[in-house]
Amino acid sequence: MRLINTDDWVQQKYTLVGTHFEVSAIDGTELNKPDILTNTHLVVTTGGRYDITFIMPERPVYLNVGDNRSSGILMSPDGKGELPELSQTVAFDPLLYGTPTSTPFDATSRFDRNFTLILDNKLGFYNRNLNFLYTLNGEVFPNTPMLMVKEGDLVKTTIVNRGNVEHPMHLHGHHVLVLSRNGKPSTGSPWWSDTLAVLPGETYEVAFVANNPGLWMDHCHNLVHATAGMTMHLMYEGVTTPFSVGSGTINHPE
């Protein structure tokens, strides 16, 4: 069962009741030797995808969505059954889940590029309106920094959320390997993500190989944040575009 959070600025909670299960993939990438889970809920960020796997028992199984007991999907062999009571659960943590295995690189690798992204807030004018802005390294799009790489680079990025709300950061065209969160290394299955929820006060270290030449967006997947400035680009050396950015163009995708 694939869980996809299509809400904007809502971290969605999913709880499977009635059987044990595994988280088999995150953001379309399989996890290595996932552990069996019970009494565990999943929090999926905006734009995130979790695949869960379970064997359907003879009794009803309920996938609860959110904190409202009546919101979800009831599954049973005969199409009948009562909504079960929800038990006390703990949050799933992909940083510690599954079994380690080899990866093309890790935290000890020599990186060709090192970037730091500071996520923050400030009050200011944007598109001629006074607004609460969401900034990357103190700037709003199109003045946000562009991350420049060349094909084949091994790139490490440190993401620091100094703001007061979560930011599901989404890099187009690539999956990043999560190396650490708040200084704690990833010790479970390799965790590859393309939409990483960075909560207030959190710091993530992630890395990827620049193996998909292009001009790629890197933005907050809370679209109201993206339209209030939290958008930038990952750019490859030698790749150009005839298009322009900024309010002086006729391009207004939001």
C-alpha cells in the first residue's frame, strides 16, 4: 500500500491497526531488510510517499488517517467489520529503521562540493506586498543562492531550519542520502529521500551524486512557502536555458 500525502502544509499521520507491517520504501526507494512494526504510526510530509507491506489476516485491518478515528480505510475478507479502537503508538523513525548496507558514498567520503542551506523567516516586501517571507540563506527567490555543480560531483548539503515551522525540502531530479539528523548518524537502512521534512530547530546532513544534468528546482513543498520565496535552483555547469526568472517576466507558475 502506497501512502501519498498530497496536502499542502499538512504532515499527515497514518496508523495501521489490526496487523503488523513493514515500511518497504520511502519516496520510491526500497529500504534494506525492513523491521516488523506494531503500534507505530507514520508521519508523511507534504509530497512524501511511504510504501507499507503487510499480509492480510482473516480479521479486519484499519488504516486510520489523521487523529480522527472515523477517517480511514477499513479492510476485511468479507467487506464487513467494526472500526477498531486505536491503541497508543510511537512515531516511525527512518533514521534508525532497517538494516545497513553498502552505498556508493557515506559520511566519510570526500565531497567535491559542500553547501549549507539556512531555512528562516522574516517580514518583508515580496512581489510588492508586505508578507511573512520564507528565506533560503537570508534571501527570497529569485535572489536565493543557486547551487552550482558539475556532472559527477559528490555533493554534501547541510540543511538548518532556524524558522518556526516545518519545511519539506524537495530537490527535483535527484534523491539524497540522509547522513545525519541533529548530529546523530543514520544507522538503519540507507534512507534516500527527495522530499525531506526539516522541523524547526533541526539540522540534516544529506548527500547526492550530481548525475542528472539540468537546471533543477530545490524548494519547500509547502507551496505557500515556495511562493513566498523559499525556492532556488540546482544548476549544472554548462547547462543553460533561454528562460528568465523574476517578476519582470510573464512566467507566473504559482
